[in-house]
Amino acid sequence: MKTRMIISGLLTFFCAATWAQSPFDTLTESDLAEGEKLFRVHCARCHGIEGGGGEGSNLARAKLKYAPDDESLIKLLGEGIPGTGMPEIWTLDVQQATRVAAYVRTLGRLEEEEMPGDPERGALVYQTPGGCPACHIVAGHGSGIGPELTDVGDRRGLDYLRQSLLDPATAQSQTMGYQDYLTVRAKTSEGQVEGLRINEDAFSVQIRDVGGTVHSLRKDDLVEFEKVFGHSLMPEYGGELSARDLDDLISYLMSLRAEQ
């Protein structure tokens, strides 16, 4: 009953605000501050204090799977997502849900930054044989051992992108979900395998090496097994790229954004 009341109130709210492009257009900084407080009370336990994810999904991104527009994001707070761990937050009224939703939108918004180089030339640097596409995917092209970069410009700023090229281990350790890219080394009687851990349980471990091959190993057969924290399989490009190439490559990555 409470959920139906919230949805009904939302519809009334939208009809009264049809002149606005978004229900967030009339909100003030005070409204956003209130939205942040409510987020920390109702959402942070699952989604993280900064919205980066945990038990719940990462909200610090430009596009959300279940909320393609602002209205659907507000509605989602009242209804939840059936079949998932996202419940309806029936304690929020219409105004509170709107403030929380507006705050969530700010989590995935990067400040506009000036590109340090030429993104078109950077695309050529990116495509260098044996370079980035060997481990990363952009718009369906490349291999997938590393993070997909199709919309990395929406998610990462200039400083992070530069650090990820010069000191990838440090950049990776500062990223929510870095455990998805944990390097492991496993030694059997036939040799050693190093790569990303893609799955592990009490009896086995699956590792994807830098060539993309998946190795499924029984732990009983392992001579040694090491989880290498603070390490990245991505090479450091500081000594391999000129300053110009580095700036151009960063600019290309900054230009990669989701379709609006």
C-alpha cells in the first residue's frame, strides 16, 4: 500500500513539473546535501559510502542499468528491483526520493577537464600492435583480460588515467572492485601459471593468463599458490611512451564515453 502511494505521488509530482527537463532542475544545494544524508542512511550499507559498490552495485557511473533516466531512478527507490537484492524504500516520501536520486546522479558525474593532447592521434597510439587492445575492449574490439574501456571517459578523470598508465598497480589498488583483477601465481608439477583469478573455491582456482587462456586447476595438484596483492599485470608505460604519446593516449581515453 505504501509503495502504491509513493508511485501515485511520483506521478502527481511529474505531472506538476512537466515544464522541467528533469525533476532535479529545481533542486538546490541544500536539497542535494539532504539527499546525501538520506543516501548514507538508506543506501550506503549495500552501495558503499561513496556509492562505489559492495553488496550492491556500483552507482558511481554515468549510466545505471535499471535507471536510464531521472524519473525511473526516483521510481526505482519506491518500487525496488524485483528479483534482486534492491528493496523498495517505503520510508521515503516523494521529495526525499527525488533528493536521494539527484544525489546518486552526482556520484557518476565527472568535472569537465581539458585534454592534455590530441585524442585522434591518441587513438593511433592505442592501436599500436601488441598494445592496449591485447588486454582491453573498446566497443567490442580487443581482448577482455583487463577492464573494458568503452566508456572509461565517463568513469575516470585525467589524473587517474595518467596514473593507470605510469603506475597501474597503485591505480588499481585505489579502485572499487580491484579484487576482480587480483593477480595470482600457481605452480604445478608441469610449470607455473600467472594471471587474473576469475574464480576460486575451496577445491579449485580458475586463472586467465595474459594471452586469454583460462586454466582450471585443482588445489590438490598445486605445489605453490600465491595471491599477489598490490601488483598489476598491466605494464608501466612511462619508459615506453614519449610525453606526447602519453598525453595523446590519455586524451583518447578521456574521449571514450557512453552514448547519450
